[in-house]
Amino acid sequence: MRTFTIGKNDAGQRLDKFLSKNLKTLPPSLMYKYIRLKKIKVNRKRAEQKTVLYEGDTVELFIKEEFFDAVSPDLAYQRITPRINIVYEDENLILCDKRPGQIVHADDHEDVNTLINHIKAYLWQKGEYVPEQENAFAPALCNRIDRNTGGIVIAAKNAQTLRVINEKIRRNEIDKRYLCAAHGVMEREHDVLRGYLKKDAATNMVSVFEKKTTKSHEVKEIVTEYRVLAKTDRLSLCEVHLITGRTHQIRAHFSSIGHPLLGDGKYGVNREDKREGYKYQALYSYKLTFAFQEPSHLDYLTGRTVSVPMDRIWFLKEFDGALDNIL
């Protein structure tokens, strides 16, 4: 027999969800059978798959030892020196300014020097993340930013915060603003762009159309609001508000109206940009405001705005002298 004690970060889950995370080699069909046959109990009593677990509960498992074979944990974060730019931190979350060029999660080319590993390393070295005391939870990111885009990424320190922030993002209760430098002079100082986006998973690119030409579920409506903050004879600095949040939405939407972003090699022809030394698209998630409507343990954040120091946004130098009293 094995026993799991439910900690703070495991609480609030259904029994079947908890078991799926902790016993990755146990087939779901067998898990449900064991629950039905009382080989898996909660607090020594019969349970159901939808039983909600609370802090301090015990889960007793009278099953074969082979299902407890541990999956090797990813300990890459224990081998690195954390380098993160924190713009806000409290006991529940961290807001980091991700630098352009860094990936947030591991991919086929990089599995160590990721933003989430640097955050884990930071919390592990502070003693705020102790994996030996957790059954399944690890610090996690609540939003993502493309490798070559910079800006604010939210990381949850505990499971309750992860669930709440994910729900707040889904409900549009976190207002995120972006800065971008677009080629050309925008025709309008302020506009709300509307269109339809289709993603090609094979190329990791999207296409934008003015009208929905197919009923395919792969085509999503997009709405992008912008206002021009400054301009030169060849560039427009825009603040962007995403009404919808789709893959590459800002980059593709601006390109579709003839104003690709400075340095964007995917949705713009940037041979000249490369010659001038621009390695990344001029896009930065620079500010967010917590606009919570429903109560939670994060109510203290309601109304708070967090922003990135302006000197960290590399493309603002293109607008020197035109930004006074704007940002």
C-alpha cells in the first residue's frame, strides 16, 4: 500500500485528476476500476472519481508497485544560475520581463535555458519551491510570449494562483498592452482592426483574411485595437490592445494591412532590417493591469498596473525625441 497526503497545492482537485498527474503509468481505465473496487480510497473511505480532495486528506492506494515507478524529474533548473528580470513579485506570483530571444518552455532545440527553468531555479534557491514536498505541482507560467518577442510573463507560485490567473485571463480580467514599431505611417491614429485568422500548424504561421471564407473551426475571428503614440518618416510606434488573443495576432494583423513590424522576418520582408542589425520583431508586452471582477485570494491586486522599464524596450530608440510625455 502507498499513501499520498494532500498538500496545499494538491487541494481542490478531483481524485481522478490527482491520480493522473501522480501515476502517469496507470491506465485511466484501470484507475477507474481500482476506485470502483475500493482499491483506492480517500481518508480510508470509499471514494468516487469526482471526489474533491482537501488539504490534509490522505489517498490510500492498494495497487501494484509497478504503477509507482517514478518518472525522472526534470532537474535542469538545479544546474543553472537564475537570470530573470522581475518587475513584480509577492507570495503568490512573479511577473518577469522576458528578454527577446529566450523561449518560455523547452522545445526541440533548447530544454535548459528556458524562462520557466530560470524561475524554478530562482524559487528553489530561495527555498520557496521544494519539489520533495510536492506531489505534482511545480511553478508554472500563466501566459506565453513568442521567442523573439519581449515582455511580461506571469508565473504562479502555487496551484491556487495558477487556477485563478488562468481563469482571469480567460475572462479578460487582465488587461495587457503591447508596444510595437510598424513599418510606414499608419493611415489612422487610432483604429480597431477586424479580420479572420487561420493557423497552419505545419509552418507555424497564420494567415489573416478580411472576411470569413470558410466555416472551418480553424478560422478564428480576431480584433486588434491600436493607437499611434509616435512616428518618424518610416515607422509608427503603436500601443496595441488585443480584444482577442490568437497566435501571432499582432504581427499578422499589422502585416495584413501593409504595416509589418520592424524586424519581423516571418510576416514581413526584413532584408533591410537585418542589414541594420534588427534580430527580433519590434513587439513588447510592456504593461498589464489586473481588472478582476470576481473575488479570489488575489483581490489585493485589483486595479494594480505593472509595466516594464522603458529603457528595456530596445526599439524605442528609433523614436528618440518623439516620446516625451507620452508613456
